[in-house]
Amino acid sequence: MEPIDSAFIPEGVKRCSFKWFLFWVGVMQVPLLIGVAGYVICWALALNQTYLNNNYPFGLWIAADLGVIALGGGAFFTGFLRYVINIDELKNIVNFAVVVGVICYASALGILAVDIGQPLRGWHIFWHANVHSMLTEVAFCISCYFTVLLIEYLPLVLENRQINKYGFFHHMGHHLHVAMPAIAALGVFLSFFHQGSLGGVPGVMYARPFCFRTGFLVWPWSFFLFILSAMACGPCFTILIARITEGFARKQLVKRNVIDILAKISGVLLCGYLILKILDTLYAATVTAANVGATFGSFYANEPYGYWVLIAELGVFGVVPCILLLIKATRQNQNILLLACVLNCCGIFMNRWIMTVQSLAVPVMSFDKFFSYHPNWAEWASTLMWVWIGVVVIMISYRYLPIFPQEKELNPS
């Protein structure tokens, strides 16, 4: 049975009935409303409704914020590979990478809107900017790059069958496509600095030897590690969401050679990141910690932050997916590839949690006590709300926009 909105669906492809589409969009509103409740409580009654405190001003929100920004790195890096390096095969997935990037950066800004406590004063970040703060540069770059992502997303909207019939929108979409290499290059520039600065923030905290790093000129090593880790993980997240979308659509949407190119590049970058991260960890253990009179073991003396954290981050969520992505046979096995992508994405979240929450957990004075932290329901609800919003955005984009150029070829009527 043909959907009643078939005139808006890309030509030559099939979609489920409009009734089923509305049903699943409606289902997604339930967890979304729970998240809205968390937002309302935090805004109306202040952040004392959370488990954040003076010991943990950075908690789930900041760790999740840094994590989704890294996952959204697939948008800028895939755009860089497609439009700047000119890997032509990636034209078949770059549109979807932009959709994923829009969701990730909207999530980051949305999480920050609840984390700042007084969202009506959010404009102070821009109007009363602290020019000596890395966070000011991060706020500017994230906001600007989100705008760039919306500009990259706009041509997809203008290519909708009904919208594209109007000459003005048709020509506007054409000119945006022509300008896309320049737009993508601007996005790479903005992403480079805010990804790095997010790593630079814990890296310059000299009073926290667990995360403090020396570095190159004004940048600590963590600045570059954050950039490289986002480049290594972002494409894997794009692959993971594309495969999940294929699973729900019950059809192949992207040719496997395209996925293989992204997976191989991600594996090479992850390998480079792990080498540098291991060297960084060894330097921190033997030099940085010793210079402040601390032992490396003291950083892992308090549960739940034992040595298992280090083993899990670098081994289970680092070395294992790296090997799986570098070996052609495992990379081209779809189930193993999914496992590698999941492990890689878990690794990026674990790294961001370690560099924020665990960094604050480690006592720095002999008389300091260890205080544990775990998020409460309001923090979880307001964070996970953006997952459901992202699902709805992907559902709408997949139904009405030509985000998968190879779909018609792979699924002839």
C-alpha cells in the first residue's frame, strides 16, 4: 500500500505506510517527554536536583557532551575526505554523515543548555566573553560549526521532490552544492580547534596531575589527542548508525566498499592515536606524576577507578577494535565490523569520562578524601532525551530526503 505522503518521498524508493511511520514517531515521544521533565526540574529548581556538587562540577553532562562532539567528528572528517581529499566513493555516505553530525552537535548544545543552570543567561558566553578561557573558544567554534552543519544539511532539504520543484530552491540547492568544498573546509577548521580545545581544558589543569599534560607551544598533548581520537572514532559512529538504519529499513543503503574505506581509515587513525596515547600515559606515569610527588598508582587507588579503567580504555576499547579494523577479513565481516565500531565508540566515551569525572575524583592533597559520583535520573533523562530526538531526525530525514544516493541502485523496484 502506497503511503499517503508518497509525493514527498524520494523517487524510486519504498517507505513504510504513513500510519506506521506516525506510530513509531509517537513511540519516541515517551522517552522524550521524560527527558523534558528532567530539563524542567533542573531549570525550575536549579542544579541541586542533580548529584553534581563542588567536588564534581563536571559530571555526566560534560562527559556526554565531549563524547557526542567526538562522535559528530564523523561529519567534519568525512566531509574533509570527500571534498578536500576528494575520495569520490564517500559521496555516497557524506550526506548521512552530515545528518549524524547535526544530531550530535544539536545534542551537545542542548546538553549545555541544561548544564549551565541558567539558560536565559547563555548569551553572556558571547557578549561577555572571557577571552582567556578555552571554553569561550569552544563555545564559539561549536556554535559556528553547528551553523555550518545546518548549511550542509540545507541542500538535502532543498532536494526534497516537492521543494525542488520551485526554481528558487532548486538553484539555491545547486549553488550550495558548488560551494560545499569551501563550506566543508571551514567546518574542518572550526572542528579542529574546538575538538582540540576540549582536550586542552583538562590538559592545562596543573593542579590535577592525573590529567595535566605538558605539550607543544601553548597546547598540551591532550589537545592533539582529542582531535585524533575524534577523527578515529567519528567515521565508526557514522558506519554504526548507517548499519542500524539499514537494519530497521531491511535493505542495503550503502555499498560495502564505501563502508570499507571509512572503516580502514578509522583503523589507521585509531592505531596512530593508540600509539601516541600509550606514550602519553607512560610519560604521565614516569615524569608528570613524579614531578608533583605523586605515584601513578595513586591515580587508580580508589574504586571504581581502579587499573581496570586503564586496561579497558586502551585495551578492550582501543587495541581490540583497532586490530579488527586493520585486518581486511575482520573489517569486511559485517558482524565483526559492528563490534569494532561499538567498541571504538565506547572507548571515546570512556576517555571523555576519565578526562573529566575521574580527573576530579582523584584526591590531590594528602588530607583530601575520595568522593564518589553517579548521575541521578534527571541527568540521565535529560542526556538520553537527545538519543530519541536523534532517532526521530533520522527517521524523518530517511523518509523524505535523498540521504542515501545508492539506495535506488541497491534496491531496484
